[in-house]
Amino acid sequence: MARITKIQYTSKPASNGKYQFKIFSDIFDPKKETLIFKISYKFYYPVFNTETKEHYIEINKSDFEFDSGKTSSERMVRLFSYNFQSDATTYVATGNIKIYKSSASSVSYWSYSALSKAAITSERPWVDGFKVLEVWGPYQNNQIVTKIDLSKKVRYAAITNKSNPSQAQLLAVKWSYSINGGEKAAFSTKIEWSRDEDKNRAIMEFNPPENWDGKEIKVYAFYRGESEEVAQKGTGSGIPVVKTTNSTNTGKGTENSPQLIWGNRVSLAFEQKVVAICKEIWGEGRKFEMANGLMAVMNVETWGSFKAQHLEGETKSQDVNTLTIESFYKKGNPKSSKAVGLIQFTQNALEALGDFPKATEQNKGTQERYDALNKKKLEYAKMGEIKQLNKVRDYLALSAKRSKSPSDIYLQVFAPIGLGKEGNPVLYKPGSDGYTSNQSMDTNTKDGGITKNELLARYWKSYEEGLKNKKGKSTTPTQAQENTPDDDKTDEQETGAFNAKDVATFRTYHDGRIELHYPKIIKPEYAKKVKYIYITAENKEYDICTLDWFEIDKIKYSSKWTQAIPKGYIDHESFNIDGVNQKEKYIYADGSVIASGLPGEGTGTLTLKYVKAGGKARMIKIPEPFVFNKDSIKFNFKFEDTIRKYMSRSHFAALIGVLISGKFSEIVSTGSAMSDGTCFPSKGHVNGESVDTDYLSHVNTQKYIDLMAKFGFNRFLYSPSLNFTNPKPNDSNFEFKKDAAHRHHLHAGSPLITVKIINEK
């Protein structure tokens, strides 16, 4: 229960009639609680008696201001206390408080009536009339996904029926989920809330609990009861949760080159040792998954130093050569002992390993025993990281059967009492040594202590930050390139102004820069769409087009095929189109493709083989014709004699920059790639990374080449009979040469277009 205990006047009336005062409650803590004040004004006049409409104001501090008017009046204030981290159905109201003002001209005074404790109520008048209309999600990497990756945060959005709700009205949304179509349950995992800029979306983001692994999950949102529940769209019985390659091996690592999280903080030998330990304890199939978990734990325990000599309570490791047994004293107390090492070995851990004897009645608490303990810990500090990892292995092996997930490693190291406990139990209660030492973890003081999820929050934060700290990966995000093997599914986030709404948006700038903006929430109907915007030197924006995109397995050119077409193909297409080179295509179960037809230039028959290259590419179909005409922005791009009308998303963003900057009256293209990434009769157009165009006048062709280079293309092939100037003669990665196969068309391409990824925060 809560009640207002005092209202204190803090300032004299301003000319605008505004007054400031403080409201004091017997439970209010501004750091943990947001109070919602329901205010009703009553104005008394000789002729009539009126009362204003009630309204709500949210604050997370005790200072409060409202316009009191310039006449004598009586105020009635009722307090609703809403703690966002407690049970969302409990709200507490007080009785009325009368506040009097003698007159507008004299010094004001405030008084308050005696208050009686109010009964707990579940009413939430500030959400009267509110409903959840839709639930969008799940989102990972700012994209709607069909499978939830257990190693990454997942996000859902509840769409309300109000256009401009307050924060409290959005945060009043309740969430539940079902597993495999079973009974619904409230979330026990820590949920991170945020408020969408459109103001009608309550967004929930959280780390998927590990007991979701292998299950199908369906998420619901509502305001009042199950009768109003709304489920996520288009999920059937639920979304499957999987441990993907990224969750078990976050890089493309091997035992020799593991690519573990936080790998840039340790030696290669250290990484290899960690993987070997986890393979020995948990087996071949889980070695990378558990090794990444162990790295996240050691990062937390050593404050990122990964040093064998790291001492409890210190943010930096000392020089091991300066350590003595006195270094282990807590606050100078010789009858104390700091934990030490990669997982902060304690006395209990050393006893469990058999490296330190248990106390007897005779030596318990003696100075001699503390000295012996600190001497043993000094040995641990000086043994070095690789040797100490053997001790880490021995300790983890003690509870291997109960440590079933990477996060369980943290529980075993930090709070063994939590191992094997389902849900979100309290692990340390107020008054216990564990609570006193870690009180900062207790982010919700009303749940009875430090819970399992509160403790694991440190682990998950370490895991997520570690993804950006693998070997060869800078802690400072650099420019991302969209069509890498993982395409634009990057965990990195660039700094910069975010500018997109509802749909992933390419922003191509006049100076050659290209950005891809991912909104926090993409509308489900835009999940497979991408928008293209061009920004002029005057910072004026033009919405060029919005296209469907799709994902393919990357393809690469393998060889010319001189033998008979192999049998066993699973699909076959014939193309009998005048002017089109490709005539036949044979597709095989391993992803390879054999295509045949007429060569691009010359005579005879040509047969080429393409094979899978590994990784994914995201493609769009180029509009036909691709025409734009608004203000001074005009272009006309069209195809002739080709069915290769597909291009990589990022390459198309670059092409838009070229077409607009060049102000060409018309560009005629003989194609880019097929929808499967093949590109017969070409070898270098795979995955839509290149485009062929007819020659323009010499001046305009040179202009086109210069602009293509400006926007990121770096490979040009042109007729031996023509002479053009290399726009980047000093760039060793820039290919610019004459080629007999390009007498009638210009080839421009690039394996990668540099794109800055900007995720909405």
C-alpha cells in the first residue's frame, strides 16, 4: 500500500499561474519507481462551482508542476503508484488531498488533510479503452525471423489502438507465451522495454531462455485478461527456437582457429585450450557453444583482463611479480582472502578441487589457516593462464552433468545454488553474505532478493559484447559490407543519425556514401521489402522505389563445361527467346548449375558450370523500365536482349547513385544476373554483383565509369578499340582493362559494395 504523506509548496506563483510543489509518498523511490498522479481540479467561485476533467501525469521524481490558475481554489490529488519491475496488475491509490491557496496576490500556503491508507486495487484507469490490435515479431537483427536463434536477443511489438499513448500506457501491456501449444505462462526472463517513436507500439526485447531450445514458441500481448489476448501474426502453432551455427560457433572457427567471443583479448593458445576443455567435458557437438559461454564468464570474472592473477574487487590486474599473500587481504584484514584467477577461485572451490584441506575444529579461523589459504591462492596467481585453465577444467567437471547450458557455467562459478533450478528463483536473500556482496544486482527490490535472471544479466551482457571482440574484429564498429557470407546480418552497429520507418531503407548520398538503415520494428508486410532513397547535395530526399527482396545461396563460376550434360539434374529450364544468349539450364541437388547457349560475343555454343560459393546473397529484381522523373532528378534505365534482370540489393543502391548523378538521358543494359545468382554467358556477374551496359558517347561513357567507381564498383572491362581513363590508377584493388569479349558492351562490377549499417537504437 502507498499513501501521500506530505505536499510541500516549493515556489511562489509565476505570472502564468504555474505552481511547483513536491509530493512525498511513504514508498516512493525515484530510482526504481515511476509514479502516475491523477489530478482533479476544483474551482470555487461565488456564482458557480466547477470541476475540471481528470488527467494523468507521469514522473519519476517527486517534483511536480501544474497550472493552478489565478483564483482561490481547492485541489484534489490522488496518487497511483506503478513500479514497472513489479507485478503489473497491482496499483495503489490514496485518498484525496486538499490544497488551498488564499489568493493570487498574497503569499500562498499549502495544507493537506489527514490520509487514510487506501486499499490495493487492480484498476488502471489510465488504460481505459486500450486494446492490443496486433503483435509483430519475432525480430532478430532487425528482421522478422522464422526461427529464433537462441544466442541472440529477440524482440516483439504490441500495436495498440491509440495513436499517441503515454509511456505508462504502453508499459501497461502484459505479455505471455506458450510452448508447443501448451498452457500460457508469464515471462520469467528479464524483459527490456522500449518505446517506439510512432508511440503506439509497446516493444519487448529479451534474451530467449534456454529452456526454449528445440521448442515452438507463441507470444501474446493484452491489457486486461486472456479474453483480450492477441497472438503474434502468422505463427501457426509457434515459432521454432534453434541453436544455430552462430549460437554454437559464433565465427567460422575450427579447433586450430576457434574465433571465440572475446578472442581478441587472449592468445590463440588460450582459445584452443578453452575449446579443448569444453570438448573434453561436454563433447564434440557442444565444444564451441560451451567455449563461448566460458569466455563470457571469464570476461565478467576478470573484468576483461583474462589474467590468472586477477583479484576479487579489482578492475585491473596487478603485476604478478608484485603479489604477496598480503595482496589477498580484504581491506587489509589478514583474516580474509580475496578470490583469484580466471573464474575467481574461492576457498570453497579450492577445497572442492582438493587443493586446500577443509578446516578442522583446531585450525578453523586461525591466522595460520588464512596464511596457508592465501599462499595457495598466490600459487594460482603465478601459475599463468594456460596452466590455470587446467584448474578451470577440473572445477567445471565437478558439476558437468548439471551444467547443461552456457549460462549454467556462470551459475556454477558465481552461484552454484542456482544450478538446475527452473524459472527465476531468488538465489540470495537480503541479509546473506551473497546478497551483501552483490547488492547492485538487485534491480527489483520487491522480488525478495537477487534472482537468477538478475544474476545472469551480467553473463548475457558479456556474451553480447564478446561477439564484437573476436579475433580480427575491432571493438569499434567499422563499415559493414552487405554481401559478406552472412549478408547484412551484422551484429555491429554504426554510429550516425537513424532515418527509416517501418522498412529497411538504403540511403544513397550524392557524394558516394551508402547507408542501410534498419528500424527497430519492421512492419510484417514490409519484412521482405527494401526502400531506396537518394539524398542530394542540398540534403533533399527522393523516394526512388520500394522493392521485394529475397535471399539465395551464393553462386560462383566454376568452369567451362565441355562434356555431355550430366544426368541426375533435379530441374531443367529452356529459354527460347530471340536475342537472349541463354537457352538451357540444368539444376542439380548439390546446388550446382550448368547453363548453355550462345556466347556473349562470337559464335558457336558455350556451356558454363556454376557452383555454390557458401553464404547468402540478398537480391532484388530491377524494375522494368526503371524510370524516375521528379524535379531535376531524371533517369531512364532499360533492358535489351536479356533475362538477367536481378541484382544484389547493395549494388542496386550504388547503381541508383550513378543514374541520378550522371543525368543520362538513357542507359541500356544487357543484364546483371538471373534470380538464382547465375549469369550466363558471363562469369563475373554472379549474385548480381555486375551489370553490362551499351556504350554511350565517349564523354558520357567516361562519365559513367567515373561515377560507377565513385559509388563502389571496382572492376571494368571494355573494348580494345576504345580508350578510357582509369579513375583510380593508384588503387591496387581496382581492375581496369581492355577485353576482347567486351567489344559491344561495358562491364562494371564489384564483389562488394561498402554499406554502412545503422540499426535503430
